[in-house]
Amino acid sequence: MQVLGVVGPGALALCERVAPHLDGRVALVEQQPGEFGQSQADVSVRSSFQGRPDGTDAAYEISGDGVWAAAGEGRSLEDVLDDLAPQYDHALLTGAPDTKFPTVALGGEEAENVAIEAKTVDDVDVEAVLDALADAEPHVTLDTLVEQVKASPRAGRAGAIATFTGRVRAKDDEDDPETLRLTFEKYEGVAEERMRTIESELMEREGVEEVVLFHRTGALATGEDIVFVVVLAGHREEAFETVSDGINRLKDEVPIFKRETTVEEDFWVHDRP
């Protein structure tokens, strides 16, 4: 799922201009300041949906034609995007200036990752917005990739899906300094091409129907997911074997560089003996 942030006056109006130009399903995510119900936008939503009954953590209202509304608690912005990623191709995010996603800043509004600045909505070049969105790394979850292989035209021949998730660990041994984050950089173009080659070669195996590899870039904190391998296969034996070979080949053959930041030092891992 490709994600674009828009902040400043006219953010919703710009989303309305951009959305018709996007292929696939588009979700709009509005982050409101303060507690639910404090802004006029919150009030208008609740006028048609009464929220959560006492004792529940979330509630959903779904009409016969699929229109839905929801209310809940305990979900961060990242959690919401994780929920949406398997089902949507794009997300337009308003009211969230401090995210890793490319952001259009209107009217002098400040943001963490400004891709485009404009005084008003009318000053924004929609083509430039679409380019910024397309160039950004997608927001991918394990569920995204599982749904992708399930949608394969070859899925009818498969009885197994096996996955691997690599994540940032705090330390290897008890005496090691704690890792704060890992930062990954890809050899642009070459890394993606090599992953696609590995996928194709693994899919030549008997009984293997689909293989998907994905590796995140940028700074990832302890506990965050780094890499996914998903295999759709006829049986569990070839699924498990192919997942194992997939992650091993990715680590050995794909040019991705790792920088580790601990409580004591900061270093590129490939520079260490």
C-alpha cells in the first residue's frame, strides 16, 4: 500500500483531487488532535455512528451495501495502516505531520518528510504528487503478502502457505549492548532486481506456486519487522524448505547494507570483521 500524507489548510480538498487518479482501492485516514469527539469532524462522524458500547474495545457498523463505520481504542496510526495494507492499494493520510511517509505541506505547515510544498491546494501539481507517491517505499505487512499470494491464479493448486518474518532484536547475548535501531539501505535497482530473480528461480521448483520477498529500508527500532518471505506451495514440505532457502538467498545475494546503532556505538555491520 502506497501512503501519502497531506497537512495544512485544504488537506481534504487535495485528497479529493488526487484520489480519482489512483489505481485500485483508496483509503482516507484522518488523524484528529486530542480525544475523539473534540473536533467538528469527529462530531459529524459520530452523528451517524454511536461508538462503542461499554465493556467493548471496538465496534463496527456495516450496512447491507458494505458501507461501514467503526470506533475503538488502543490503536496507533501505524496499527491502523497495518490493518488497511492488505486490502487497500493507497492510503491518503491527513493531520499527521510527523510520519515517515512523503507529505504534501500546504500553507506553510511543517512536516517531518515534506515531498511537496504549496501555498494553496490550487498550486499543487497533481502529477508531482502522484510521482512522489509512486517513488515512496510501500507500507507492506506480512498480511499484505499473504493476501497477495492467496490471490494468485495458481492458488487453487496450493494447500500450504509458509512465512518467515525477520525483526530487530535488542541483543544477541545477555552481555551485549542493547540495540536501539537498525538502518537499512538498498543498492538501488540492483537489490529489487535480485529479489525478483530469486523469486522466479524458487518458483521453478516442483510444487511451489508463488514466492514473495520483501525487505524494508530506513531506520527500524527494536521489535519492528525487517524482512518477509512468503511461499505458496502444494504441500508443507516444499513450502517450509523454500521459505528457508528464500531468506538464506536473500541475505547472501541481495545487496542490502545494515547500520547498527547500540547504546554504545554506531557502525556499518559489513565493516566489522
